[in-house]
Amino acid sequence: MEKKLLLEKQNKAKGQVNDIIKKHEHDKKINIIDFYPDYNLKEPYSSFNPSSDRNLKPFQLLPFFKNIIIDIKPFKNEKDFISYYGMDVNQLLEQWGKGIFKFRLSYDYTYYADLENDYLDEILDKNPPIAPLINKGHSILVNGSTFGFENFNTYVSGKKLDFGNDLLLDLGGTDPLTIIAMDMMSVMIIP
């Protein structure tokens, strides 16, 4: 896909997140799902972004969730994509067509330029939201600013918080959908 078109998509995604931030700026009860208004997620739902040592593939989550948000990474070629996801783009799109898989990007749109044979174009044509952009927007609404560990003491001072994933969730420092998936991976796969 041409870089110019990717920049247009990037700007549109930023505008959508900014609109959600403006709409909820006084609402401290913001839910991460508010950033996915077009997804019509049905419980139970989760996301797939295997940032762990587990070798879980998206199709392994199908029996457990009605909807799965798939973080799409910009591998330079489809062979590496298939190796990572255990599915090719058409198989992911088949599940998208059934309403099960929803897509979001792991990086800004410009990272998806110059991919071999433009193999991700059909997914990019669906205008998926950008996970880091949404996480920053969520953090701004929860904290009043983007979460950063350099200001950790400021965020926790005077607050009653839990540890680990709950702490990061309370502070808007991580994506709750990813926490659900990571918890599921920990339970599903016994070493």
C-alpha cells in the first residue's frame, strides 16, 4: 500500500481516538472497549498479541471466545506472518468475515509500507485501529496523561492499588484486552 494512503489512514485513526478522548474526558469510568465502537464485541472476548514465551496461535483461542482482537504485526513477508500466526491472511480474513476475529495494528500505519507483495492490504483496507494509540488514549483518560514509569510515584501516590497486571490496568498503563489473553495463555498451556 502506498505510504500516502497509509498516512491518511493514520491521521483518521488519530482523529477517532482524539474524538473518544474528548467525549470521555470527564468520565473516569472509561472502558477500553469504548475505543472499539464498531466492533460490537460479544462476551467472552479477548485479544491475541503473544508477547510471551508461549507459542499460542489465534485459532487455539477460538473455542474459548466469541470475539478475538488480533494484533497485526508488519512482517516483511507472508511466510514470516504465517509462521507467527499459524494462519495465512486469507484464513484470518475468513474468521473476520464470520465476525469472530477483529483486527488492530500493533504499530502505526506507516510501519506497514513496503511489505512484500502488499500481502496485508486486505486487512489494512478494513481500517483497523492502532493498539498503541488506543492504549495512550486510555492512559490519558485514566491518568490525565500518558502513563510512564518515570512518573510512577506520582501515579501511585495516595491510591489504593493492586499489584502486577491489576496495577498496570488501574493506571491505564496496559491494554486490558491483552491481560485477558495473557491470563488465558497462562492457564491453557501447562509447561
